[in-house]
Amino acid sequence: MSHPNCPTCQHNHYVIKAGLNRSRTQRYRCQDCARYFTPQPKPLGYDPRPVS
């Protein structure tokens, strides 16, 4: 299984899964720099385009 690279320290060997965020996307934690990140975040809120 391939984990994404940490955006801070660029390691992927020390990256582990750390649950889900509010938009239900996978969250990861880097054990090397102790930061949490979401590789492909979804936008929160509503769509400003009107519904027809």
C-alpha cells in the first residue's frame, strides 16, 4: 500500500492513516514531523451556484 507524501517533510515512509475529517475524506499523520494532512481535501460549505 502506498501512502501519500507528507506536504511538510516529503516523507511517505512514516505516514499512517489517522481517521476521517468532517468532509469524510481520509486523513493522514506523519510520524516524522507529527503533522496531520489531507492529500485531496473536499471543499466544505455549499455550492454558490443556484439550483435550477
